[in-house]
Amino acid sequence: MALPDEVSSDFREILAERGTYVEWGASQRFKALVTTPGIDYGMASGGWDATSTIQVRALREDIGAVGPVRGARLTIGRRTYKVTGMPPESDWPIAIYTAELITP
């Protein structure tokens, strides 16, 4: 068994035990590992601006051929996030997205 296949198989088991459902678009849904939100600070007009960011790790095959793009909305639980970072094109089975909390 090739390394990407082993990683995919092991990651699927981890998702079954600890994965969280992520909703994307009108009807797409996949399981992913979601990091604990971190707080980033950036300069903005009038001072520092705090943003809450997460990383979403999922199997590429579960996401589909065309995954979320930059600016797409991901719903995890009752919170909505905006994709700010996307994985590069790769044969690696795990895709990692970075997303930022959208505050109401």
C-alpha cells in the first residue's frame, strides 16, 4: 500500500471518531478535523483588529473535485467562517483550509 493510501485510510478512521461536519454551499457536507480557534491581530483603520481563525483538514475525496474557494462560506456548528487560505493542487489526500470567523 502506498503512503498516500495509508494516510487516507488512517485519516478516515480519525474522522469517524473525532470529525466534525462542515457545511459548504447549498448542499455539500463533509467531515473534517477543525482546530481550536486562534486569535490573530492585524492593523486596521483606528487600531488593531482581532480575527478568529481556524484550520479545517479534510480528505480531498470527501470534498469533491472542486472544493471551497477563497471567500466561500463554511458553516461549522452554529458559526460561519470565510475561507482565507486554500490548499495547493497536490496528490496528497488531505486538504487544509484556513478560515476566518464571520462576526454578525
